[in-house]
Amino acid sequence: MLTTPTNAVEALICLPPLELVVQSEARSAAHRLWSLGSWSYLRPNGGHSSVLMQLRQQDPIFNMGVDVMRPAFKLEPKYRVTMLMGEDWMKATGAPPAVKGLVWFTVGPR
């Protein structure tokens, strides 16, 4: 196997050539970044921008707009934690205030 040409091994096990896989991944990443508006053209005719330029010249479908939305995360907690110490429970008279949801009790530092 060490002296077998890489292209022959790829053909025998039905793998696409490595350089084609790398080019495909680079094109997919460039198009995804461009679609999300995250692409910057620092050097339009060189560097990484050449991947996107070649892609857009070879296939006009990549010049079309895309229907993509950026994900929006709302990281507001939907719960409230109230921690009462043992002294607070001793001072309170009656049952604890009415709570919607779960009420957990623990004894000691556990």
C-alpha cells in the first residue's frame, strides 16, 4: 500500500480525489458565508475571495439571492430561583408562598 499511487487507491475504494473534496468544501463554505452576509471582500481578485469569484463565474445560479435567515437566540431565563436559608423558613409563619412550578427542599450544604 505504501508504494501504491493515491489516485489508484481512491479509484479502487470509490473515493473522490482529495483535491476535489477540498475544493467542494471551500466552495460550500464561501457560498454559505456570502449567503449569510458574513463575507468581506478585502482582496476581491485574490486570496480566499477568488474561490467565491470562480464559483459565481462558473455557475450563474450562485449569483441568485438566497432565502436564508440568521439564527436569533433569546437567552432569557424562563424561571426564577429563590433561595431561602433555614432561618428564613423558621421566621416565616404558615406555608411558603404559592409557587407555580417546582419547589425543592434541601437540608444542609448538599
